[in-house]
Amino acid sequence: MGKYHSNSRRQAAPQRNQIPPLMRGIGCITFVIVPVLSYGLADYSIGNIPQVKQFFQSNPALISRPTINPLLSQLTGLQPVWKFLQQQDHLGANLILTIALILIIGGIMAILYGYIYAMFGPSRYGPTDVPPPRVKTKKYNR
């Protein structure tokens, strides 16, 4: 037995800076909801807003239905996927607009979360921290 070791077991220190389970659940839900909402908004806006559709008509490959290699379409397990993809109009434009909307919605949610956390979150200083000094200094003129 060494001089600086003992047989007693230490209890595990409580974990600090862990995300509460409720917040993890909200994050998991938004991880699913934001892309689905973005795809729905993209599909709606390309179909119903003429300015958006006109923007994507400069490239006909984005507006037309996707083409699939005949060898890939014969794979038996993926035939429902290929049929679904061939029924989609303007799939390329939908995917591009979906990614843009995911970035926009995610950025807005991050900013809102930051403001709400600043208002309702714990204080910046813990019980052992010293508050910042309240010293007003004057400009020194010589």
C-alpha cells in the first residue's frame, strides 16, 4: 500500500454542466421537426409562389422530374423509393430550398434560444465567484 493511497472508495462527484433531459428531448424533437417543416414550406412555396418558381426555372433540371438509371431502378428493395422519387415534381429545387430554410429556421431558433436562456437561465456567477469590481476609472492626464 502506497503512502498516498487508501482503500476507501471515493463517491463519484456530481456531474456538472450536463444538459437536462427535458432540453435533450426538445432538441431531439426539433432535430426531426425542422427538416420536415422546411421541406413542407419549400414544396408549398415552389408550387404556390410564382416568384420562387420563376427563380428556379432558369435551370430546367431543378424543376423537372428526376431521371433514374434503369439498372438502379431494377433493385427490388428500392423500387418503392424510385417510384416515389419519379412522382416528385421539382425535387432538386425542393431540396435546395429545404436546405436554405433549415439554415434560416435553425439560425432563428438559436438566436431565440440564446435570448430566452439569458433571461431565464442561471446566473453567470456561481456561489464561489466574486462579483465584478465596480470601479470607475478616470482618464489620467499628465
